[in-house]
Amino acid sequence: MTETNGKKRILSGIKPSGDLNIGGYLGALSQFVKYQHEYESFFFVPDLHAITVAQDPKELHQRSREIAAFYVAAGIDPEQSTIFLQSQVSAHAELGWIMETQAHFGELNRMTQFKEKSDGKEGVSSALFTYPALMASDILLYQATHVPVGEDQTQHLELTRDLANRFNTRFGRTFTVPEAVVQDIGARVMGLDDPQKKMSKSNPNKGSYILMLDEPAVIRKKFSRAVTDSDGQVRYDWEEKPAVSNLIEIYSVFAGETTEAVEKRFEGQGYGAFKKELAEVVIAKLEPIQQRFHEIVNSSELDEILKRGARKANEEAGKTLLAAKKAMGFVTFD
């Protein structure tokens, strides 16, 4: 088994399949910045996952760079964490195939995301069905001890754990069985127009989401129009006040305060004052990220970061892949 020298190791990524909204900051980027101080960290751009649905090559190229640039702009230190593109490490695809041989058809058929994404569509890619095996390989290649998961990813991590245990039982202990890291606040950001639906750029109502690159005037306008309720109290209660609770979570993460502190701060002030201050808190956090993003996204600096990350990732992934192939009986040469 490839050793991690007793260190806690984390792996996660953001798929380059569209413009990033603040849900990606709350649920991923802000957490990555924190995790890099607690774990040996590998943050990748899962561009191979993006092609489970048709992608324009130019857009895929640019969006992959943009996600990597957001990692750095948000505060991930490439000297401390490994930042890389999935497609630059061929071991992902190779171990992905091996994991397909270990996964059962019934297991993949039960994946709710496949059912949701393929429902009512013709000509669905077979990769959309099998990609959980590739996702498992992403995690297992780096002997990750911990994986951040949202509500919609727990099923995939459970499959990864099952495949790791199955492989270890059949061929000898090869993979670390990862544990979930569950985020309490900001893990699932809902639309500003409907607290029952996840914030998504696919929503035809542009006021339902705030993009990471939205300008201050746009952010202020969108928050001013965000739905609330008739109660008038800034109170955190998902059962009774989902729309307001969603805004409180956004404020909480962007301001670095607890939801209780946010409630206390706006006690008796009403929604108008709350939404105005919320917009300013978000703008204050996004402006330096946007500035750094524009500096680096098409730069040679980002190229060098990704090249260094690919070298480190290939080294780590290669050790695990070799161990897995040896365990299965493939002829290998060290």
C-alpha cells in the first residue's frame, strides 16, 4: 500500500463545466483555503469528468484554466498544495478502467445523478453511466484519507469506499478507504429566486445566481431582489424561513461569522438593511479574488503552477497505480 506517512490527505475539485457562481466559493473554494492548513492537499480540475456531456473544445480549454485560476485567486498556495489538471495525469483514466472492472452494473445503475442527468434525454454518453468509477480512481490514486462531500456526492463517496474495500479484500491492501468531510454551513447554496432549488447558472433567471466575476452593481441588484418572506425577521430557520436562512449562510461564510452572530447583528433591522450589508460583504470578498483571477488566468505563472502540480500528481498517482497493477497480477517493471 502506498503510504501517506501518517498525514491526513485531502483531494477535491471543481468541474469546469460552466461559469462559477458563489455556491462554488461557499461549498468548495473557501473550504479548500481552510483545508490546505489542515491536510496535505490535492486540488484538481476534473476536466475528464466534464466531457461526459458534449463540450466546446475552446470553452473547455478556457474554463479549465479559469477553475485553476480561481483556486489560486481564492487563496490556495501552490507552494503548499498541489494544483493540477486531471487530464494531465494519465493514471486517472487507467485506474478508472480498473475500477470499472470492480464496480457492479447494479451499483452504477443506482446512482441518482445518472438518473437525473439522463432522464428524458436521447444519445446519453456511456461515460455518464460509468464516471463514478473514474471518480473513485481520482480519490484512490492519491490515497486520500478525507474527501469533502456535499449532499449530492455522498452516494459517490460510498461507492468509492465500497470499491476500495472490495479491491483490498480481493487483491491485498492497496487503497486507503477515505472518510467524508461534511460541511455544515454553505455546503448547498440555493437560488436567490427559489430556496428549493440549488443555485445554478442553468436557471434562465439570471437574478437567481451570483457569479464569481459579477460586478459590484450587479451583485447589489441581485441581492436587493432576492426573495425573502413576509415575516421581516433575520432569523436562521430552514424549516420556516428557507429563503432568509440561505442568505444568512451566504453572509456567514463570506463574513467569517456564525449564523448566530449574523442573526444578532441584524436583530430588528429588517430585510432591506440585511440585504444591503450582505451585498457589501460579498463584494468585499470577491473584488480581490477577481483582481487576482484576471492577473493569472491567461498567464505563464498559471502554466508553471499547473506543470509543477502535474509533476507532483503524476509521481503520487503513479506509485498507487503501480501497486494496484502489481496486486492484480499485471506484468510491471519498476
